[in-house]
Amino acid sequence: MIIRSKAPLRLGLAGGGTDVSPYSDLYGGAILNATISMYAYTTIEPTDDGRVEFMAPEKGLHEVYDNAMEVDTEGYFILHKGVYNRIVKQFTHRPLSMRISSFVDAPAGSGLGTSSTLVVSILGAYVEWLKLPLGEYDIARLAYEIERVDLGLAGGKQDQYAATFGGFNYMEFNGDNVIVNPLRVRQQYIDELNHNLLLYWTDTSHVSADIIREQQKNVRAKRTKSIESMHKLKEQAMQMKEALLKGHVADIGRILNFGWEHKKQMADSISNPHIDEIYNTAIAAGASGGKISGAGGGGFMFFYCPGLTRFAVREALCKLGGETKRYEFTPEGLKTWTI
């Protein structure tokens, strides 16, 4: 028997950062994101040799343990081990014997929610294998708890819910309460976004936890500039929702630019001279707006290129050392199956 799962990565179109505590606890957050055709994949192969194996085949990494109620959370497989420990503690109450492997279509630090999406994918494979009675909200919440509480990794809440639910979603965050509002965006508007939104790999990565800790510190210190910028990003999420639902796709570049200008005020490490050069180059070549994906500091950026300007923008950006990436928006979230 082989159990598999896949969960989609996401583009955070608006409101990014307002899902992070303590801002979301104090003021409430709002985010609009959409999943794309890049995935985190997991395979579980049950065994009877009394061992638990963690594998990353594309990286040639492999760790083996005698199966136990808990394994250490050191090393490369921290996310896999965190999920294993929670599943055993909360659901099976006995060690598991298995081989689990995974890979992701984007590198860590890409800004597409890779870590949280991988946790959702791993968790989904366990749900399929063990027939756990968990719905979409349950899976997303559990993935959040494993990553943020059990493992103590800094970050927000949006990625776990995006990967689980899939599609275009307007999400509201108030303390521990999360509401996912699926958006009925007409297909022609989605097709226009696919045509005009250019995804660009900057050939750099970032450590999102460091940026998020700086953002959290600014909120706790009640720094007006940072808090006001997050208020504006929450406003941006509303603007983006209205533009998508009403088909005002020509406004999306302006809305992205509005958000980018305010996002940079949240923490000093969100942008840097290289990122500024990329952004300014894209605008000069014809893009009407854009932003960095995820917390900032590196990874993927994306730009709205009206008309046929994507070709000039792509040519200009590729001279800076990065590369563009093809993708499509996908309506489906976490998928699991058994062979």
C-alpha cells in the first residue's frame, strides 16, 4: 500500500502579514490569496520493520529511527518529525512503522508558503492513511499548531489554510478564529490574471521567521509606522477582493503597488537594494505594479503586466540574474489518495 498527497503553493495577492500575531489578535487581519500549480508532495509507505524513515529523494537525504512515541526534532526533517510526533501523541497513541518521503516544487525561502504547505501535505497523507476524522478547518488548524506551537517556528496563519482549501480565498483572522471565504471569481478574470501576472524568481531566498519576528517586535513596541502600514494592507485585501469579483482586473497592478509601498514599512528587512532594483526595472519595462511573495527579503516576486508588456518585463528582469516561472491558478487544495 502506498499513500500519497499533494498540496498547492500560493500567491499572497493582498493583506500579507496581517495574519501574524500579535497584529491579528489586536486588530484583526485580512488576506486574499490564491493557489497555483506548484505543489508539496508526500508519500507514506507503511512497513513492519519497527522503524520510521524520513526521506527527501531529490536532495539525497535520509534519516532512520527506531519507531518511538516521539522522535527528536533536530536536523533537516523537523517538519516531518513534528507532524509524526503530534499524530502519535494525539491520534494513534502508539509508534508507527513507515517510510515517508516528500519534495516541493519550489525551494525553501521562496515566499510561496513552502514550509506550511509541506506540513499540510504531510498531515494529509496521515489523514488518508489512518482515516482520521478531520475536515478542512481541522487540518489547517492542526498544521498551524504543529508548525507554530509544537515546533515554535515564527509565521502567520494564511499558508496552512490556503494549501488545505485551495482556490481564491478571502481570509479573516481574529485571534484564534479564522474564516475562509471562497471567492467565485469568473474564469475569464482568472485567465486574464494568468496571462498578465508574471512570476519571477529572484535567485535569492530568505528566512521568513527573521522578518516576521521583526514585524512582531514592531507591533509589540506599538511603532505607529508599522501598525499603520498593516492597516493599509488590510484595506488592500478589500480592494483586491472587489477588483477580482467585479472584473476590474486593470486595477490590480495599482492595488499591488499600493500594498507594496506599505508592506515595506512593516519591517526594514522586507526589501533591499536588489529587490528595489528588480521592482523598479519591472515598472520601467511596463508593469503597473507588483510585490514580493511572502514575508520579503528574497524569493519570488510577481508583477502585473497589462496588455503584452509581460514580454518586455520578462526580458528586462532576466538580465538581472533571475528567471520567470510558468504557473496556472488552481482551484483545488489538498488532495490525497491510496494505491
